[in-house]
Amino acid sequence: MAEFDYDLCVIGAGSGGVRAARIAAGHGARVAICEESRVGGTCVIRGCVPKKLLSYAAHYHEDFEDAAGFGWRVGDIEFSWPTLIGAVHRELDRLEGIYRRLLDGSGVTLLEGRGTLDGPQAVRIGERTVTAEKVLLAVGGWPWVPEFPGAEHVITSNEAFHLEQLPPRVVVVGGGYIACEFASIFNGLGSQVHQVYRGDAVLRGFDHDVRRVVTREMAARGVVFHFETQVTRVDKTGDGLRAQLDDGSVLEADCILYATGRVPNTRGLGLQEAGVEVRADGSVPVDEYARTNVPSVFAVGDVTHRINLTPVALHEGHAFADTQFGGKTRATDHESVASAVFSHPQVGTVGVSEEDAPHHYGEIDVYQSEFRPMRHTLSGNPEKALMKLIVERTGRRVVGLHVVGPDAAEIVQGFAVAVKWGLTKDQFDATIGIHPTSAEELVTLRSPVQGARNSS
Ligand code: NDP
């Protein structure tokens, strides 16, 4: 009889956990996975997937307006939030079903309930305890809201997908991925949106031109920004909510959405008791092979708080399973991971920003173009797109690539391969573009816009 109930018990059936469980089972391991909520985790149930569907919905609004320039006369338009949300949730049910069938088909045992560590090789799920030779923490993260008077009246992205009606007046707090995406969604669907952010331009950490263009274009679409401003309190009123800002002004709203970051989901997980090191921010430190300080306990995805993106968690989970159960030692390379912000306009980015580049590469050249995408020559929409390359001066390697505008995420996904594998500006230039596209700009940018830059 085996010493342990399972070879692997995974806590958390999100992207990283499900991938690790399935791959480990494929390598012949006996695998259990526990989940306290719905199978699929943040990305599928309350993150990337429903968010992108709402973003598609919100884009129609300006598409109807743009269509007039092409000869279309669109009648009265009307939007139904309940219809959209119903359709989104049916899609999530379908996806959850697929995830469940994938686990089942791989021979993974799903244990429904909250899993907590009960020592380094045991997991407690309700009244039951299972033992496993190895335990993988894949519990993800959870929205974090600062403490202030009236915090109980605000929502996070989790609840945004369950609103019964489209709120006519929305305040979004924060300037990161989620704040910009939801401000854009609500604005596109027709809400009046105020975005309150403590910084001076959205998307801190991104290239400064990206930040400038996104801020400008979101404002042009109707989002009202309150920069260098904080909410000090929120009160319920007769017909909604009132946010008091630290500049003395007041915003009346039907919904106040906080997108002020996410924290690892490790509270009450039994980590300290099992001897697993936890940082002050709740994250679990791991080495390149997902190993914690306890030999039987591993961690992947947002709980490790490195690059909190689904494809990174998937890769980490896969590499963990191959390494531990497939006889194939693999680590995830966290360099040059591309990402997108599905704000309106979209952002796609890979590699370093102009500000960071000199610290890594010394002298650089910057190539960029800001232009009106072709469809807007007839639509009348004044939106301008940005394409930007950061090139290392000595080796001519393209070390940063940034796009703001229509299809930015799709464009950058393709170019990410070139940046990741170190192609040079000359190799970009030797690539003949596809005409007419926006992305052809990236292989036709001839001269640096601002000469050489260095770290001095
Ligand atoms: P981010 O860390 O991106 O942004 C948090 C924002 O909240 C920042 O603007 C931050 O300001 C602000 N903030 C933090 N604390 C406070 C405070 N006390 N008061 C006021 N403002 C505050 O977090 P998100 O929640 O937007 O997203 C979490 C992570 O999820 C992302 O970093 C990303 O990894 C992932 N994600 C990825 C998506 C994608 O790939 N498209 C989509 C959504 C999420 P400041 O900048 O000054 O620190």
C-alpha cells in the first residue's frame, strides 16, 4: 500500500493548479486538486475571460459611431446589461464544465472545499485530511481594498461581474490594469466614469509614452480623471454613494469600484504552521523550480507574487509537473514576458520601457510613431495609435516594444517572439511589412526620434 493517499495534492483549481495537476497526472502521478470556489480560478471565473467579454461589448458603442463614416446609418441603439451578463455567465459555466471534464479525463480527483495545509504533506478539506508526497500551492490572489470610512460600500472586480444593472455613474479607484480596464468597460457601455488615481498618469511602471497616450485617449473617450487624488471616505446617500476626495471635491456615484491591487490568498492556509516561509505581503518565496523552503511544498502563480499573469502561472505549473513527475527539469523564464492591458485603447508591451532601458542596456535609441489608424480616416474618430521600439545601441537588439491602439494585444503577441529571442532592429527592417496595417509601422520606423540616450 502506498505511503501517501496521493503523489500530488494541488490547492487551488485555477490556471496554474489545473495545468500542474493535469500534466502531473499525464506523467502517471496520482493527483488530487482541491477548490473552494469554482473550477477555473480568477482568470476564467472572475478575471481575464469575463473582463475580455465585457470589453468586446463596450467596443460596440464606438463601432456604431465609427460606422457612420463608412455609410452606415445605425438606428437608435440600446444596450441591455442583463442580456450581456447572462450571456457572459453562460459562457463561464461552459468553460467551467470544460475544466472539470479536463480534470476528470486526466484522472485527477477533484476535492471540493477549501484546502489548508495540515503539516508539510497533508491537506485538510473540511472534515477530511488527505496525505500527499508533494503539495502544490496554487491559491492565487484576491483583490485588496485599503481601509477607510465607508470601505464596506465599495466593490472590487469580483463583484463587478454580478451587478444586476449597469450603474449609470461609476467611480473607479486605482490606475493599474484592472482600474483602466473597468473604467474603459463602464465608459464604453455608457456609464459616466470618474477614475481617481494617486499618481499623475495611469499605468505606473509602463513606458512613459504608453502612459501618456492611454491617459489622453481614455480621457478623449469620456473618462474623467482625478489625478494625484485619493478617496478619503464613502457614504451611502438616498440614491447611491458619495465619495469624498482629498482635494475637497465630492463624487456622487451608483457604484464605486476599487482596483487597488491584489494580494496572495495565503491567510489561514496553515503555511506558517507547516513551516513554509511567507513574506510580509503574504506571498510565498520559491526558487526557479517552484520549490519553497519546505522540500515537499511547492508554489506557482499569483501566490508567489512575481509576474501575476495567467500564461505565466500556466507555464510555471507545467514546468513544475514536468520537473517533479516527468523526469524533465524545466524552469520558467520570466524575462521579456509580454502583456496587454485591455483598456480602451488597448496596450500591448514586451521588454523594457524607455526609462528602464538605460539601466539594463546603457545607450539606447528610441523609434516611435504616433498616427491615426487607417480606419479612422473615414470614421472621423480622432484616436491616435502609438508604436514604439527601444533599441540597444551597441548590439542593435530590440529590447522594448510598445503598442497602444486597436489590436495592440494581438500585434504584440506576434512581435513578442522577435523581442524575446533577441532580434535586432536591422532584422526588423529586413522584414517586409503587410500593407495596409498599423503593425507594419514596427518594421518601417527609419530614424530614431530623439537620438541616443544613456543612463547618465
Ligand atoms: P495594479 O498593481 O496593476 O494596480 C494597483 C493600482 O492601485 C495602482 O494604480 C496603485 O497605485 C493603486 N493603489 C495601490 N494602493 C493604493 C491605495 N492605498 N490607495 C489608492 N490607490 C492605491 O493592480 P490591479 O489590481 O490593477 O491588478 C493586479 C494584477 O493583476 C496586475 O498587476 C496584473 O499582474 C494582473 N492583471 C493583469 C491583467 C492583464 O493581463 N490584462 C488584467 C488585470 C489584472 P500606484 O501605481 O501609485 O502604486
